[in-house]
Amino acid sequence: MTFRHSRLMLAATLLLPLAALAVSWAVTHHQAQQGQDWLIPIQGYDPRDLLRGHYVQYRYDWPTSPEQQQTESAVSPGDADALCIIGSAPHVRAVRPLPSSSDPIVDKDCAIILRGTLGTRREIRGLDRGIFYASQSQALVLSRKLADPDVQGLIRVRVRPDGMLRPIAMEFRRRPRPTP
């Protein structure tokens, strides 16, 4: 083996991990950009733990259909493994829990099916609650807004074709005043 050949082998050996890292990043970035954006109503529920990072924890405030509200034995949307979203992106009109199975039957009313996230942190597992990471100052402002009873919090999530959701942004709207 010549000196020149060994230098080429060394360069290739050093560049191979960098190339693999670049491909891995590109695939992850591409997957994160896939899917539809949806606005889901939320409520704040727990203070942040500053030792673990700056974030806002929230519970999904899933809108349910009138039929489901009348059924007392119905599964809560937050406890379901999968949810049928009724509406058109980005507005969720109602949700309906789907039967617990690996491949729920697709309903014609479902605009998209959400699936609970597995293998993640305890705070964001399932379809009950989530975490939105933010800077410390932004997290404090968001937490205060979530505590305001006159304001409805909404989390903008991107739902991939496989049903997994990723929070993108937090938005707020004035709650409509009840008419007398």
C-alpha cells in the first residue's frame, strides 16, 4: 500500500461518519416537515421544572361530539390509543376515540387519525398532555396566558401521515363571551 493510498483511506474513514450524520439529519428534517398542521385547544396544568429545561406543560382540551358527551361509558379522548379527528385542517371540530387496535378502521368522517406517542418522556406520552419547549422568558409568558380564564390556548401541531404529532407553536385567542 502506498503512502498516497493510505492517506485516501484515512480521509475516507474520517469522512464516512460525517456523511452518515448528514444523511441522518436530512432524513429526520424531511420527516419533520411532512404532515398537516392542526390547532388543538389546550389548558395549562403544571408548572415547569427549571432543572429539566424551559417548557410549558399542557393538557389537550379535546372537543367531543354531542353523541359522545351523552355516552357516560365512552373512553376519554386523552385515554385513547388513537383518535379520529373530525374537521378540516387546521381546525378540529370534534374527536372520537378509536378502538384499541394496531390498525384502527378508517372512518369516512376522520380527516386524520392521531396515535399516542410511545417511547417518549412520561410528560408527553399519549394523547392526554404535551410539552412545548421555549426560552425561559417565553415559557413564563406562555404559562401566564394559559392561566388566564379569558384566553383559550391552542397548540399548533404537525401530524405526520403515521399519526404522530409534534408541537410547533402556541397560540392564544379570546374566549367568546357567553350570550345571556
